[in-house]
Amino acid sequence: MTMDATILPLLYKYYQRAELTAGELDRLQAWLAKSPGNQQLFDDLSNSAAWEKEMEKYADINTDPALLLLRERLRKQEQPVVRLRSWLRVAALVGGLLVVLSGWYWWTNRTTDEPPRMAEANPVLPITPGHPDSLVTVESSNGVRVVLVAGRQSTLTEEGQVVARQQADQLTYITTAKSESNQYNILRIPIGKQYKVVLSDGSQVWLNAVSQLRYPVFFSGDKREVELSGEGYFEVKADAQHPFIVRTERGAVTVTGTRFVVSAYAADPVMLTGLEEGKIMLQAKEENHVMQPGQVLAIGENQRIQPSKEKLQQVLAWKEQKIWFREASFETIFKTLVRWYAISVQFEGNVSTRFTGVLPTNLPLEELLSILEKGGGVHFRLKGRVLTITE
């Protein structure tokens, strides 16, 4: 088998963040289907941290290291044995491209003496929220990941029957869908995206960037349980006979019908729960607390429930593409912002400045940095997608 010369410029174009045409997507799909090794190469290309590390050995060569690495990896596809990690084995294409993504950054500060013509046609663009190839996916009960392309209508099937339909930025499950087995789907939201799912009982969930929700295709039994990692706003369909439970790593929220928000990112020091309407019970390891509208409570690493300094308006702001900070360190600020912008952040020296204000998350990164710099006390240096912060 000889190296497929036509796929090299296509993969390089994908790496350059250029939009692929429908014909190019079809060629890529056909190439991916040829062998597990092709899928492995594509998955590795999508994992920028690992890809950059592999490119280091080409950094001193007088050409584009990404192009050299792609050539070498494609040649290796001639070898029959390619080892796959189990969680990358299965993916699906819906009307075009499939890709396993959860949050990444791209290495774009490249120099070359003889750049390919396609690179010349793609100048450096402002860093906007998310990434052109940062896609929402839903994983079916058999492990197949389906890409939910914004603006496209599509369906999700389980055991041969349609269980959900996507339209715009919403996935709606069919209330009449039934199955012999208790099947679960996992909805994953990447960097810079938000998405809404309507569950089979009619409950609605808005998910924030870098979040994941695991839920049954249809609810059965005496409880309606879902698992959240990240941030979600819930509007639960009232059903006193079947309580709705949101489980996270640090605690659980039990309701019968209400509106509330849960922020449960693994990297954050606390899980926050804010109640907008109705009544909910917040449960930690050894205590429970019935919340009233307007309250915001936190569960820390000690598994204790305590009042939060955050106001309800603050914890709900992300739904309007805003983030509220109050006397926040820049470490805290950018721990949040990297969920919206595909960048790597590093600090030079001690940065003790704090910031209070509201930041929109629908602006190019450069405009957001300008807002922060005007507050004084901090400076930014952006090189490619690596941001350095100093005082």
C-alpha cells in the first residue's frame, strides 16, 4: 500500500483550521473508513497537546514541522499493526465529518520557508470562542458518537428506532420511544459551545461549554436520574411521583419540578447550585439542605454544604454568554475563559491583580484582553494560541 498523496493536503488544511468543502469531507470520510490506523492519525491530529509534543523533533528543520509530521505518520499507515485506545475506537459521521473532541488548543505560530499554497490562502484569524472543528457530540448506548452539526436536521436511533431529533442547537427526545433495555446517551459540549437537550419526560437542560450530561433515552422506574459534569441549567417537568435527580461527583440535587442551575466542573474548588424557582433538596455526603428561590449553595472538597458568596444572577450569567467575576484572581478568570477560547495560558512572575466585572464570551479573545488590560495592573502577550500574563 502506498501513501495516499491526496489526503496529505486535506489533513493539513484541516490542521490549518480552514473549512473543508463537502467534497473534501466526503474524501476524508472515505479515507477514515479504510483502516483503524487512519482514524487513529486523525484523532491524534485533533489532540493538539500530544501532536505538538510529537512535532518537537522537527522544530529545528527549515520547513513546516506539522507538514513533515503528517507525511511521516501517513507513511507509517503502511504498517499493519496500529494500536487504538479503547475510547477512540468508535465514532460516527453525520452528513460529513466525524471527530472526537472535548476541548483543545491549536499550535498556530508556525514559520516556513516554503509554505504550501493552501496555507498562504488562510491568514491568521482572530481567536474567537470555540473552534471551527469544536463539535457537539452525542454518544449512543452502543458507543457510537454522532456529531450534532448546528443548523442541520438529523436523527438519533437506538435498536433501529428513532429516539431523538436534532434541529438547530437542540436535541429533542421522543416521549413515545421505548426499549427493552435501559439505554443511556452521553451529550458532550466542547470549548466555546452551548447546547440544549429536551429529555424524554419533557424536562429541558441547557449545557454550558466543556460540559457532559449522561441520561437515559427514556425514563423508567420511580426516579428520573441524570449525571452532570460541568455546568447545566435545568427546567424540570413537574412529576411528584417521579423525582428528578441530578448527580455530580460532589453531590446531588433532587426535585419534582423547578428551575435551577448546577455548576460542577471537576477543576473548580466547589460545586455551586442556584435555585431560580420552586424548591430543591441539595445533598452532600452526610447532609441535606432544602433550598429556597434565590439561594446559591456550595459543596466543597470537604463535602459540606455552605452558603456561597455568588449571587444567583452571577451563576446564571453564562446562559446570556456573560461571566461575572468579583475580586477574582487572574488564575480563576482564565480557568473559566479556557472553556470558551482554545488557548494555553501561562503566568510570568506573581500576578496578584484582581478583577471585578462582567465579561462577554462572544467577543474575539483580543477584544476581551483589551477590556481586562484597561482595568490596569496586568499585561498580556499572545503568541499563536499561547497567552502569557504578567503584571
